[in-house]
Amino acid sequence: GPCSGAGVSAEGAPREWRPQIYRKRTDTAWLFLFFLFWTGLVFIMGYSVVAGAAGRLLFGYDSFGNVCGKKNSPVEGAPLSGQDMTLKKHVFFMNSCNLEVKGVRLDRTALCVSRCPEEQLDSLEEVQLFANTSGSFLCVYSLNSFNYTHSPKADSLCPRLPVPPSKSFPLFNRCIPQTPECYSLFASVLINDVDTLHRILSGIMSGRDTILGLCILALALSLAMMFTFRFITTLLVHIFISLIILGLSFVCGVLWWLYYDYTNDLSIELDTERENMKCVLGFAIVSTGITAVLLVLIFVLRKRIKLTVELFQITNKAISSAPFLLFQPLWTFAILIFFWVLWVAVLLSLGTAGTAQVMEGGQVEYKPLSGIRYMWWYHLIGLFWTSEFILACQQMTIAGAVVTCYFNRSQNDPPDRPILSSLSILFFYHQGTVVKGSFLIPVVRIPRIIVMYMRNTLKEQQHGALSRYLFRCCYGCFWCLDRYLLHLNQNAYTTTAINGTDFCTSAEDAVKILSKNSSHLTSINCFGDFMIFLGKVLVVCFTVFGGLMAFNYNRAFQVWAVPLLLVAFFAYLVAHSFLSVFETVLDALFLCFTVDLETNDGSSEKPYFMDQEFLSFVKRSNKLNSVRARQGEDSLRTEEGTELQAAVR
């Protein structure tokens, strides 16, 4: 198999660790496979440009086969097609606020107009006046504006009254209704999922300014947390933990107070109020549970604060030798945004790839071409795999820079440009390894999404509790496997940066050497990761607290559970992006340290690579844990832990 004999050399003896001595191209077959996969993606992009009507997507089109803003050729069987729409550049949806279902389709007649109605029109006389003054005709082309108020067909050929005020969307030239309810219904029609999307978009649209403000707050808090960890002291940690406890308590208190306030509110008969009350109760229960767990963990681990501060100071010393490591999330985020925009553009183009079919009443619809559905699935796998590849490149770059700085004999002469050096090694030698590691994540994630979809389907169909429980167990197993793989990948990338070995070999070596590690050093590293996680919690906590205060002012107007969840998710994502650098550096340093102990003994022939500060930190950590071990006679020390203590005394 690809991983057979990973930890053994040709002579049968365990392979030695050789930090940065030997380098070769690894997992080239996987790089070739990724290249073939991306050839398929490029083909889909090309196909979407050729077969998809990019003009229809960008400029918009009406229900009669005309693209707005250009001269059109006629479609056979559609009498209102083939019109010159050069001056009519905006798409107007006639019934954006009043949906009707005809058969299995939603009636969403669209017209090309020269101007969107910016004020509400309450009667056909006002629609006629708007047409005469602006030259923008809001009724079907076959009806002359003179007959808007006289024709018996005007009710079916003109928009449903009142016509909501709308503005043209800057890029796609669609007339977007300006009232939140109409906007959400309008967007729901476009995506054909009226109920769910209506609720989501109604909340988002009505609270868009608040959401934007909260996202900016989350960004500012994340930057503040990054600088806190960069210049950490014991006092800062105590302030930080106090803020966490205060923030968690505040959020829980406010949620329970809001729930109490809702239950005593006379306007609770409103649907939005009732839905908000249920969401507040759910938020309150979940946040109370999380708060209780985190407070217990903080209390149990409080005595490790001093050692953790020292660990972060050592981590910051490693970062100071390559300060641009802190900016890695920015360019990763920029590349991801570019890729996601490209991915969505191709997806939308695929959606417009189709042949014109004339429907009842002379309207034209575009039927998707055969095989498009398979392309969507291929495109979806491309989204997951490529996104994970970009993130894995960041992990490998950071790990490589840490390895270069750590395994440097001359502490007074740090390596030049460690990040560029790490990037060049990644691109010339180890892209295949990153491809292989990033492929494992979608292999686990896509089945998880399928399981979640099936579970929701079963919930709607009222299936038995046993089947729902089994699906929940499957989902939990996939989630645990996903977490484990993310951690395994990180250690495998660091081992590849150290030893120059392929993914399977690196993963096996990393597991073996970390399993020989003393448990107390692992616990310090885990507490370091826990502190970083608390930093993310703090950002989410204060952002959600701000959201609760802001959304509560307008409680009857909107369902704010979804916007609040979106804000919390965005806050966690931003905090994770900025603080993940410390996490990666910490894990990479820890692995470098274990390799250092494995290959050196501190003698003049084999001195440690770690500096004196790191060495004294390890010794203090050992002494502290030796005292604790003697105090608890029932606690057992592993054989490997004893060897490690002997090695660094």
C-alpha cells in the first residue's frame, strides 16, 4: 500500500529523523491527479462560458426570450421575442411581492424596462403616468400604455398593485424591491425556495446595516485578540480570562432576561415575536451549557496559566524571526475570496446553460442541458478540494518557516526570508503532499453533508426516532473524524517540512513520535490551544452581545435568529483566520521540540537546537509535574514520560 513500511528504513531499522538534510519531490502522483482534476474544472469553466449565456446572466433577460440592453434575434414560436432592447437595460419582475403558483412553477413574469419605479405605484393610473413621464413601460409589451386604464386584460398584463418601490442592482441591472418583505420574496423566487429563504432574507435585509456593523466589530476584536497573543503577559491573560467569564455570563444573562421579557410581552401573538421567543430560548440553553463547560475547564486549568504564558512568549519569539507570518491569513483569505467568486460565477453560468423552449402564453424558458447535474457535483467537489488545498498551503508555509527557524544552529544569525524559503520548498517539492492531505477533508465532509441532508429529509417525513438517532451518530462520527484529520494533516505537513517525506510516512512518523511524548507537555500544548479557542469565544461572545442589544430594539419587525447566527459564524470565522497562525506555530514548535529530543541529547556532540529559554521552560514544566505526580500517589507516569524527563534534566 502507499503507506507500507512508512516508519522503517531499507535495512529494517527505525528510520532516523534528519531535519532539513534530505529533500525530494513527494506524492507526485497526487499532484498529477490534482492537475487532471483541475483540467476537468477548466473544461467546465470553458463549457459554462460557451454553452451558458453569460449575457443573460449579467444583463438579465425577460420572460419572452429577450436579453435586456441589446438587440435580440427572434425565438421561433415566441411572438414577443426578437425585440430591440438597447434602451431598456433593467429587468423588472412584475409580481415580486405577490407570488402565484401555476402548476409546479412560480409565476415570475419579467420585463425589460428603461427605468425602475423608485416610488410606490398604487393604481393603474399611476403606472400609466410613470410610463408617460419616464418612458418605462411596466406592463407586457403587447399592451400599449394608452390602454393601461381601459383594456379589460390590463389586470393580467400589468403588475399586481401596489407596485413596490425598487432600485437597480449596480452590477446585474435587476430592479430590486426596497421593502424587506418584498426583497426576501423576490430573492426567494429567484432561488425557488420560498419559505426558508424568505425568513432568512427578510431578517438579513431588514437588519443589513446592523449585520455589517457587527461584522466590522468582529474584525476589530479579532485584530485586538491577535495583538493580545502577540504581546502576552500574565496580567493580560488574567484580564482576558476575566473578560471571557464576564462576556459569557453577560450573554447568558441577557438571553434569559430576553426570554422572560418575551413571555410577558402582550404582542407575543405576532408570528415573528413567537419565533424570536423560541430562538431566544434555544440560544439561552445552548449558551448556558457552553458557559458551564468552559467555566469548569478554566477553573481546572487555572494553575497552568503561568506556563502557558511562557509557552506563548516562546511562540512569539519564533514569530518575531518571521513577523510576516501574522499576515498569512490575509493573502490566504484574498485567494479564497477570488476562488469562491470564480466558483459562484461558473455555477451561475452553468445554471444559464440551456435551450430555449416556448411555453404557454408565448413565454420562453431555458431547459438545462443533459449532463449539467453531474457537472454541478464535480464542481462542488472542486470547491471543497481546492479550498482545503489553499488552506493547507498556508499551514505548510507556516510550518516550513517555523522548522527553518527552529533547526538553525546559529541563533545569532537567523535564516534569511524563511517564509519565501518555505514557499519555494512547498512549490518545488511538496505540492503533492498538500494535495493528498487536502483531499482527505472533502472525502469526509461530503458524506457528512449527505448524512445531514438525509437526516433533515427524515425529520420532515416524521420517521422513527431510531433512524434519526442513527443518522445523528453517523454525523457525529464524521465530525470527529474531520477534527482528527485536520490535526493529523497539520502534524504531517510539519513532518514533511522537517524530514522531506511523503504524506503517509510523515503522518505515521508524527503519530509515533507524539505518542512517545510526555503527557504533561502535551497538556501544556493543549492548554495553549484551549487559550486560543477562548480567544475565538471572546470575539464571538462580544459580537453576539452587541447583536442581541442591536436586534432587540426592533423585535417585532424581523426574525433575527438567522442574522444573529450568521454574525456569530462570521465572527468565529474571522477570529479563527487570524488566531490560527498561533495555533499552527504552536503545534509546529511542539513537533520540532519532540524531534529535537529524539535526535539530540544535549551533549557537546549532539546539542539541542532549542534555545536556553525553551530548554529552561521544559525543565520547569518537568519539575512542576514531578511535584504533582508525587503528591498524587495514585497517578502513574508513563515510561516515555520518565525518559523525556531524564533527557532534559
